[in-house]
Amino acid sequence: MRKAVAMFLRYLAMERNAAELTVKSYREDLTALMDYLAEADGSLPEPDQITTADLRGYVAALHEAGYARSSIARRLASLRSFFRFAQREGLIEHSPAKPLRNPRRARKLPHFLTTEEINRLLTAPRADTHLGVRDRAILETIYSAGLRVSEVVGLNLEDLDLEEGVVRVRGKGRRERLAPLGRYAVQALKRYLPKRTPHASLPAGQAAPVFLNRFGKRLTARSVARMLEKYIRQVGLDTRTSPHTLRHSFATHLLDGGADIRSVQELLGHQSLVTTQIYTHLSTASLRRAYEAAHPRARLSGRRAAKNGLG
């Protein structure tokens, strides 16, 4: 079993060109399965000895341990991919993971900030310090282009076109898209870039990152999260706010402002419209305005409202 898992991980890295974090996630998921099977059976079975009942027991153990349904669904996806690979390689005849179904996911509405809260957050970094100028540029870029935190830290200088106001983004699955940058983001980047000082020259062929830490190296996603936490406390925002909250806010504010959902899907880099549709539950302000403007009995006049005790 361990040899089969090692073969699968090599296949992901070498043939599928999967990202390092993707391979790491598969490794962790499959290691957790092997640990469960070894403990349940006393020894680790061969791939062709693993049954659907074994996997159902594993899923039940995850539920009992309190794992979120989204985490269980992700682990099931890892198992299906592994056993499909094992079947193609002739290690098993049938995939024991095929009959398994994902747990029903609760539709949890994402947390987002109002435009007033966004303004408070984006203006929190100090304009008279190098780190403040950098932090403002990061926050403005995330919100302006609706980026994931992994996308913003992965930006290279060659990805920026400040004259045109666009940035090339590498999203999930290494899919690329062009995202627009608003004038505030462009201004923030123009203030930051002259102050950007790499600690050492880059190796030949390595792209120069846009956002650097205090040591002149590429900033990490965790560093951005810690930076944001500082400003959240400083301006007194909801502690649930994360870098992804800015992306949620970007989508919600676009829909509230009248953008169509297909455009928002394209800007977010979502493959499926279903993923984008969750924001329609949050964006009711524009629908309310359209309804009240168009429906003849949507609102009472001021005089009639007062007469009926509704003013």
C-alpha cells in the first residue's frame, strides 16, 4: 500500500505537474487512511484487500472525530483519485471508493465587509513607513482584483501592467487569468514598487516577486494573514475577517453595484457558475432597488404610509 501511494504521488508531481501543496494534501489524506487501516486491522492491507466497507468505516470515524463535511469531501476526493490510479495501474480490479458519496454540504454564507468597513481597513496601514506602504498595496490589490491570498503572494513583477491597470494571475490548477486593477490599487503599487528592495539578487531564471517580507524574500500567505489580523484589531473589525474576506467582499460589492454574475465568475476565476452563485444570497441590495423602482405596489407613498401607520 505504501509503495502504491508513493507511485501515485510521483505520478501527480511528475506527470500531472501538480502543485507542491496539492501533492502535500494528497500525501496527508492518504497517510491518514493508512494509519486508520493499520490500526483497525492490526496491519496495513494490500490495495486489493481494501473494501468499500473499510472506507465507509474510515468516513464514519472522520464524522465521529468532528471533521467538517467539506474536509471529509476533500479526503474522499483524494481516495477516489488514488484508487482510480491504482485501477489503471492494475493494482486493483475495482475501486472500493467508487460507491462512496460525499456528505451533503451545508451552504454557509461567506463573511464579507461593508464598503465603509473596507475603507477603514484599506486606510489603516501607515503611509510614512515602508511596511505600511507595502501593506496598503497588498490589501488594495487583493480587494481590487478579488484575489486569493495564494494568488497575491504568487505575483511577480512581470505580471503587473500598471499602465493598462491589469495583472496576470495564476489561480487554482495553475489556470491563468487577467484581472483588472482599480486606480487606488495602481496608485498603491506605484508608491510601493520604488521602495521594494530585494535582500539579494535572484538566481538566474527565477521570477522576481512583487511583495517581499522584511528580509527581501517572497511574502508567504501566513504572513499576509498575520498582517491583516493586526489591522483588523487596529480598526475594530469582526475577528472572522481573513484575507479571503476581501475576495468575498469584492464579489458581493460587484453584484450589489449591478455587475452580472457571469462577469463576476470570470473575475474570480471560478470554473463553475455554481461556485459564484453563493454571492447572490448576499447581494440583495440591488435587487431591492430594482424591485422598488419597477413594481407599482412595492412601496407606499409617504402620505399613505403615514395614514396607515407605516411611515
